[in-house]
Amino acid sequence: MDLKQSVKTASLNKSTYINLRWIGILGQFITINSVKFIFGFEFNFILSNVIIFIGALSNLYLIYFYKKPILTNITSFNFLFLDIIQLSALLYLSGGILNPFSIFLLIPSVFASSNLNIKTNIPLIFITLILIIFLTFYHHDLPKPLNEFRISLYYYYAIPLALIIALVFLNYFAFIFGQETNLRKDALDKIQEVISKEHELVSLGGQAAAAAHSFGTPLSTIKIISHDLFDQFKDNNEVKKDLELLVSQVDRCNVILKKLTLNPAIEDDFLDKNKTLYDYINEIVNSFKEISNKNFNVDKEQDSNSFEILKSVEIVYGLRNFIGNANKFANENIYISIRSDSQNTEITIEDDGPGIPKDILNKIGEPYIKTLKNKDSKKSGLGLGIFIGKTLLEKNSAKIIIRNSETRGGAEVKIDWENKNLKKLV
């Protein structure tokens, strides 16, 4: 999914939006009535309360008549537009741009910038801009305790100018951060999807093992009968070959079932069990060797500490992503080294490829990034694999450094664990 597709999915949660509007309406009601009855300021008190009441009615419409849990872009625009108009009407009756609460005019468009489509947000920004200018020149007097209230024209026109600048900058930053949040959420959803598929495979393996255990007894019976038949008809050349084939196939089935059995005394390649990181790296590398013609060089220090950890789908998948990236971009060689002492364990993955482009090096590890310099579309990506691998490993206490290798020429990934954190997985 690219940026445009992600933006199209933007929407507002109805319950959250309703609660925020109730807070705003209640604040307006308390402020208007406090100014009137506590401070005794003179302004159009009745019409102001009518405007607040209209806002409350619109919220009740959302609660009782709008049945969808999510507000679409169009519906969100309509209600945010109503919020801007309602607040502008209150400001018009109570001093216009000089009213200290005029800053709240910026909230609906900023809120839209972080949650909605840019096509929804831009009209709201322009509407807010127009209303700020309108309220600068057309408004009732500011409620005040005295008959005379004077303010310098420099300060008077500085207020709308400050609001307009704040409107532009706040919306820009809200839009940028909102899109980054949406993209990261989408990438995290993909991680959950990947992990759920991995767990389904493990579950499927368990079911296969259970089925293998159930097949053990009838297959043993077939084996006994086939051997008896072979002994009886071994001199009969017409059926001897068929019986030999039957016996060999039964033996082959036994070998397969032993690999799938749940019996812990028999080796099990796909079920979770304790292994060292070196064993996991070898398993991952062997799976790539079947589909790749590149050279994998796995190096382990002779005096490295070796201890077993519980097989983690997240760690295995995270390592697989980085090794898969090295395989994808390497010219011929992938170098993997494992170093461990009493305190730390470090895995380094390098390749002899072109390395990470400089224009994305400082953003590496973020989802949906793409270099502008890569001409090979088959090797281009959105950085999602690195993001997934980095997120999964960091979730399991790893520290990740991604950079260009000084010795191999390609990319370099260093994955470091404190041994005490790894041993918690046992």
C-alpha cells in the first residue's frame, strides 16, 4: 500500500468524535453563562445559547440517527464544517478575533489534518482562513465590564496574522505526523498478519503430527501383513516385484511418520524446541540455499558461548527478513557472523551488493520508504521487510544497527542481545 492508498482509508471514530464535541459544547455553555451571570458582561446572551443548542442537536443526531461506527470523509467534513461555523458565530457575537477563545477556530482543521483525507482538510483550512479574516473586520463588541476598551491597531492586526500562521503550520505538522502514524499502523497490521500466518503453520504442523501418530498403528499392521505376504510369495516372480514395492513404500511411510510424530524421543524439524541462535541461522540459511545460487558464509567464533533459547516465531521471522534482504541485494556473497561472550550475543549480516542508498540511509527502519536512485525495479521495495524484522527483534530485546558495510561493500545489519534477555526465552 502506498501513501495515497493509505490516505484514502483515513476516517474518524464516531464515539471519539462525539465525546470531543460534547467537551467543546459543555465548555462553550459554561463560558458563555459564566461571562453573563458571574462577571456580568453585556453581550447577546440568548442567541449565543441558541447557537450552542444547535451544536448539541447535531451531536444528538450523530448518536441516534447516524448508525455507522466510523465517519466517512464526507460526513466528517460536514460536521467539522458545522463546528467551525458554530464557533465562528459565537465569536461574531462576542468580539470576533479579539476574543481570547478565537484560537479554538484552528482545532477542527488541525483535527482533520491528522485523521482525514487531504482533500477534506484543504477546504476546511480555507474556510477557517476566510472566517478569521471575516471576524477581523466584522463582529460585535467584545464583552467588557467598562464602556471604553481600546487596543492598538498593531496588536489588533497581529492577532489574525498569528492565527493564520499557526493555522498553516499546525495543519502541516498534523498532516505529516498523522500520515506517518497511519502508515506505521498499516505496517504493524501487516506484522500481525505475518505472525498469525506463522502460528497457523505451527498449528498445522501440530495437527499433522497428531494425524501421523494416529496412522502409526494401522501402518504397522500393513507392514506386518506385507512382510508375511512377501515371505509366502517370494518364489512367485509375478507378485514378488509388487510385494517388494509394497514393503519399500511401507518403510518409506514409516520414515515420514517418524518425522511428524509427537513422540519427543524422535526428532521434529518443524515443532518448537530449544536451539541455539547458530542452529536457527543455519536452518534459515539452508532454506534460502534451496532457492538461491548465492554463497552463504556463516562464521561462528570458536570460543562463543552457546546456549539454547526457545524457538520464537518472531525472532526466526525477524532474522529471516534480514537474511532475505541480504540475499535479494547481494551480488554473490552473504556473510553472517555470530559472536558471543559472557554478556552479549551479536549477529552481523552483510552482503556484497550496492549497499543502502544514501537518500534513505537515515530513514532506514521506517515503513514505506523508497529510494529515487534505484533503477532496478525488481530489487526496489518499500522498506517494509526491514521494518518488520526490526520491529519483531526489538520487541524481543534486540538492539539493531543498520548501515553500509565498510569491508563488504554492501549493507550491514548488526543485531545485539544481552544474554540475560535471550535466556528469558528458555
